[in-house]
Amino acid sequence: MKLPSTAAGSNRVVFAVVASTFFVGFGGGVVFPILPNLGAVLGISPFLVGLILSANRITRLVANAPAGVLIDRVGTRTPFVAGLAIEGLATFGYVVAIVSSFPEGWFMLARVCWGIGSALVFATAYTITADVSEADSRGTSMGIVRAGITFGFPAGLVMGGVVSDLWGNVTAFVLAASFAGLASVIAYLIVPETHVEGEQRAVKPWDVERSLPALTIGLVNFGLYFAYIGVLFSTLVLLIDARAISIFGLDAQGSSGMLMAVTVLSGSVFTLGGGALSDSVGARVPVMLGFLVTSCVGFAVLAFGSRFEVLVLACVLIGAGQGGVGGPLTALLADLTPEERVGRAMGTNNVFGDVGGALGPLVSLPLIQDLGFGFDGLYAASAVIPMLAGAVLVAGIYVHTGHVSPTVGESVS
């Protein structure tokens, strides 16, 4: 394995990964405040809008596992740079979609390409971090990288909401595509190979990680993404419109973009804190359980909030819960996985997250728009999901390690 020779070199690699994933993340967020409302203008049905929003995650269901296997075979650098470049081209596809006579087809193609690129980026980013970090600092390092991955998303949400509101949808998409191109340049210039050295044995695409830790952590990831990305992000613009809430005089798109940005900014801050806290405590599980409860409370508040201040509080709590779990979750997966299978494990974990993220819009948008299901019932149901995830986490880790809350030293493979 090729690793940076000094701590400074390791930090340089981590922060290059953070910068790259931050800038490319704009393309992930920019579409959410725009497309739900734009769908009516373009004649796209609510179900098809939900399918477009979920297309990247549906694609990753197929691409995540092969991406993890590819990383364990050929290394991290080439898939990471290639994935960023593909995401940049996909973001530019939004521009083509908005000016074409067949927008739904171009939006779908762009989201599919985004899914392929992000499968490579997510698996490599976490694997690079696992490679260059030690067990006693892995939570902090994972938290930093996960924050970078998610921090670009609120910037994209603000860009999608505010820039489209002030200067138009095309401007918002072009700006996001430009930043995605910058991400590829940063990665190409700075990120080295960290994962393999010399010839590797042949591997099969279906040689995925099916260990109990990978499945347990994957199920937790499923629940988080279903409620957070799947339900909240695909319905918040509709909630703002239905409850006639405006932020700084912006319309539903701009206001929802601001609130989603608050949610993800809160998540990014607590991603850093959750990872560092799990290193400090020396155990991942108690930290994750605390933040899962926080997410539950946030959805309960959102279910019945009708004022701007209450919605902000709910978004802060939901973001804190989601983010606080993120760093310890991927760190625990790396702790419990043999080094030569970390790429596969990260790919498997991403599969579960994308199943949740893909099902969310497909379920929630038709419930709200076609079947008249209330927002209060939808968000109250979402509040139960983090608690179920906590139960799965405790049961799976206990069966694997014999402890409800193993220490970092007991967890490391």
C-alpha cells in the first residue's frame, strides 16, 4: 500500500479530498430547489420528478459495489479523479436539459451519470481516508471528509434556490458545473495513490462485502438517507409552499434552498464534532445513538411546525442528527473491516444509503401530491426511522463483537 510518508502528507491528502468533494457537491444540491417546481412548467409529472431526483441513487445501487471492488483492485487515485470528472459533465447536463425540447430525458441522463461518478467518488474518498488515518484519529478524519462531501451540498442548495430566483435556472446550473470542473483539477494535481501497490489478484464485481458489520452499518445508513435525503429534501419545497412560509422575501424555491442549506450546514458541523467525539470517548456506538435521538426529535418538531423559527430549529436538529452519526458510522465500518476489503465495505454501505435515498422521493412525492397525505403524518413517520436504526445498530454490533459498545481498540480488525 502506498501511503503519504508523514502526518503532514496525510493531512494534505485528506484536505485535498475535502476540497474536491466540496466543489463537486454543488451539482448534487443545485437541482433540489429547482426541479420540483420546474416540473410543472416543463410538463413533468410528480412521479417522474421524483424518479429524476432519485435516478442518481438508483444508478448507484448498481454502481456502488463494482466501484468498491474496483478500488480494492486498481487503487483509489484513478477512480477518484474519473468520478469527479463524470460528475462535472453530469452537472453540465442540467444546462442542456433546461434548454432542450426533451428536458426530462436530459435530466434523467444527467442524474444517471451523476450516480456513476458519485459511486466512484464516495467509495474512494472514504477508502483514502481509512488508508491514511490511524484508529485513534479515524473518527475525526472520517468526519472531516464526510463534512466535505456534504458541505458542498448546502452550497448547491443555496445556489439552486437563490441564484435561480435572482438570475435564472441556467445560471445556477452553469455555476455548479464550473465548480465541479475545478474539483477534478484539484484531485488530479494533489491526490496520490493510497490503496494498492503492484499487481492485484483478479476480483469479481459481485465480490461485495457481506459481513455482519457491513450489513448492520448499511441498514443504519439506509434509514438515515431514506428520511433525510429521500423524504425531507424532496418535500421541503412543497411544505414551504403549502404553509406559505417565506425567508427573506424569497419564494418557495429560494426559501426551501435556504432551509435545506441550514440542515446540511448543521450536519457538516456535527459531522466534525461526532467523529472527533467518538475518538475522544474511544467508542463509536454511544455517540451515534445520541445523534439518532436528535434526528428523531427534529422530525417530530418539523411535523407540526408552521413558523419560520420552528422550521429552522427542526432543520438544525435533523442536520445535527444526520451529521453526528456520519463520522463515527464510516469510522466504525473501517474499524471492523479487514484493510484489503475496505473499498468493498464502503461500496456496500453506499448501496444501502442509496436504496434509502432513492425510495424516499418515490414514496413521499406521490403521497403528498397525488394521494393528499399530510406533511405532519409523513414527518412523524420519519421520526420513527432513526430509532429503528439505533436498535439495528446495537443488535448487530453486539452479535459481532459481544459488546453493546465496543471500544475503538476492541473494534479494530
